[in-house]
Amino acid sequence: QVQLVESGGGPVQAGDSLRLSCAASGRTFSRYAMGWFRQAPGKEREFVAVIASNGVSTYYADSVKGRFTISRDNAKNTVDLQMNAMKPEDTAVYYCAASLIWTPTRSTQYAYWGQGTQVTVSS
């Protein structure tokens, strides 16, 4: 089993920055691609970003490209999402997830999920 615990969410103003962190348990963390998804009220869960198990490859949703950066530290079993130039449209519950398959945008391929952390961006 892989346990994922998120932190760093909260209220921010448009244009500000916020860094989310996800701490993972399990000795096999380095085998998993790690993704970030988000879900706003009344909307479907949306892909945000993913990083390969070795950290070499990344992929971002067009809506966050150039503003968000995903990173991981396999020695610490953590994955982060640095969010810059935030917009009200970024308001959502953010989830980290783990997958053994490189299918970045498909939530059904992620076997483990965190509890989610609320991010609220005011204008």
C-alpha cells in the first residue's frame, strides 16, 4: 500500500504563489509516476501535472503550463507542485496520485490518491 498525505493548501490572492507538498509512504515510491489533479465544485476531476518515476520527464495541462512546476525527491518520498501567478480559475481541491503506468491525463490509471487539499484564489 502507498499512503499519500498532502499539505500546503490555503487561501491566496490572484497573482500570488503557493507550494503544495505530498508525502508518500512505502518503499516502492520511486517506481511510481506521480501526478497532481484538481476538482472544482460541480466540475469533473482535471489533470494538472505529472512527473515520471525517475523525475526526468514531466507533462502539464495547457491551463497551467508556464505557471506550475512539479518536482519530486525520491530520497524523501515527496512530490511538490509549485504554483505561480495563480488565477481564480485555479480554485479547487488538489489531489496527488500515484501510477505505475505513464498515462499522464488518465485518472483511472492512478492507483493511490491523497485526501486532497483546498486551494482558494481570490480576485
